[in-house]
Amino acid sequence: MLDRTRKYRVFVSVAEHSADAHCAGLITTLCKMGYDNIEFVGVGGPKMAQAGCKLLQPTIGQAVMLYNALIYLGHYYRLINRVSHYLKSTNVDLVIVCDSPSYNFHIAKAAKKAGLKTLFYIAPQLWAWGGWRIRKLRKYCDKLCCILPFEKDWFGCRGMDSVFVGNPLFGEMDVASSRAKTYAGFESRNLKLALMPGSRAAEIESLWRPMQQIALRLKQKYPAASFVTVAVDAEREQILRAAQIPGFQCRYDIGTVSDTARACDFALVASGSATLEAAAAGCPMVIMYQSSRLLWHLIGRWMVKTEYLSLVNILSSRELVPEFMPYFTSVEPIVDTIERLLDDKNKLAQISGELIGLIGPLAEKKAGEEVAKIVVEMLT
């Protein structure tokens, strides 16, 4: 039982937009549960701050891909040192690190050196690549929150205190009411296509232009086709608009992946959590990811341990939707794949139904509530 007469301090560390939203939801949930004696401080983004977390330093927008991480080494070195000093010099009762394992492993290490308990919210995907890091995770992690059903057993068999908490993407989404698209009246010439190039600067840089090129190629065959692009915030929208190529026209939606996907016939999606949101809307898609061709052939393809790379296909244990990971140069294979799917209404309807079914188990639990209970237990 949490002592209501004393104050507790929880340090939260995030580096990405999605983690900022997840932890903001967790903070809000704990406040709604009446735990107003828990103070939150950390590094993160505007949603955490709005939820009541005092930020030592904003980190959102700095998350990077492996191949351009070297540019930001100095920034992260200074940030980790600042957090480490804070954890050593301030009374903190619990450290929560969310996603971004390459960065947050350092925060967890600093917490361990300061003698603090650490909760990993969103298990790192060691089952896909970098499995050797399990020793490091066991050393620095006291409790592991898994957001994919199979992860609990995978980590549990390797000595981790792990629990499946549900997926935070669906905490506020009424997945049970989602319906598969029937495509009964669908005409490919009137295609409504969603473009979702991701939120990271590296994703936008590598995927936004080819996504536009694909859309323009489809426009040649389907002149009445319309396009909508999802941006995580107004800043990202301006970046996308500034990089819009000649001849391409679209509507911009901000932060509405599931709603946008529900209103569209098909989507081009950057690999990541947005693929699950599109799946929850029953929207057939092609999944894209970019990497350095040299690094992929020298290192990447030898490190990846899963048959498929996208979350949707990993969860379905087969290629339910086409994935071009990594995409390198030519958009021709992607355009051809989309055109074949658009010519088959029955296939589109089948994929839509299977995507809806795939998401059900992820939404059975409310992640915010489950993690909030764990936080209380670890503070007790």
C-alpha cells in the first residue's frame, strides 16, 4: 500500500514522440487514480510536460536512426551526464525509461549506479536483433513491461521479470468497434491513399520523397486519386510541406493515423507503431523502411533474427501486407505491388479483416492502467 502521507519522486526518460504520449498517459492515469503525492520529473516532450512532469530538458525531436546517430553523440553524452548527476544528487524513488533502448540503456545504467529501481516501459525488441543485450537488460532492469503478447514469454525464459501490459497505442481507441473495410463499392480510379512517412527526421528524409513519387505514379493510372499525409505535429507538417515535390498535391492531417487510415482505401506507412494504428483501422498497406545500403549488406541483414521486419507481419507470422524493408532506390516494385492489390477487391477486403483481427489481443488490456499499477507496486 502506497504511503499517502509522503511524497514520491519518479524520474521519466523518453526521446520520441510516441514515448512522450505513452508516458503522458501514464502520468495522467496515476493522477486520476488519486496519487497526487507522486511528483514526476524527467526528460521528454510537451505531452509529458502538459500532464504534469517537470522537464529537466526537452528531448523530443532528437531521436535518430542508427546510420546518422554519430551526429548526435555529443548531445546525448551531455544529456546522459546531466541525468546521471541528477539521479545521484536528488532523492528519486523510481526511474521509468520508455522506448529508445540505445539511449535509455545509458539512463538505466546511471539509475543502477545511483542505487535506484528501474522500470522499462516498452520492452526493447531484442527478439528481432541485438539479442546479446539481454545481459545488459537483466543487469539494469527491475521490471519489464511488454506491449506485444509473445514478448512476455520470450523475456521470461531469459530471466526477466516481465509482464504483458497491452499496447498503449490502443488505450484511448475503441478497437472493439472497428470494422473491416468491405470494398463493395470501391473503384480504384477513385483511390484515397494515405501517406505516413513517420515522425523522425531520418524517416522523413528517406521516405517522404519516394512516397510522393509512388503517389504521382499512381495518379497517372488513377487520375481521380486523392492523397492525404499524416504529420505528428505542426512542425513536422511544415517540414513535409517544404519537401513537397513538384506536381504532388495532398491534404495534411496532424496526429490522426487511425482516423486517417479509416477514411482511406490504402496506405503507405513507415515501419513502426503507425503500422499497428493503420491495422486497427483495417487499412491495407505497404510498409517501407530505409537504411544505408552499405550498412544493411555489411551488418543489418546479418543482425536481424526475424523472418519479417514489420510488426504487422511479425505478429501474423507471415507476409500479411507487403513490406519493402529496406527500400533503397526504385519505386517501381512498390507501385506494381499496389496496383495488383487495388485490382483485387476481395484481397483488399480479406487483408482488412485480418488486420482487424490481429489487433484484438493488443487492445485487451489498457496499458496505462496496467503500468500505473506496476508503478505503485514498485514504489510501495
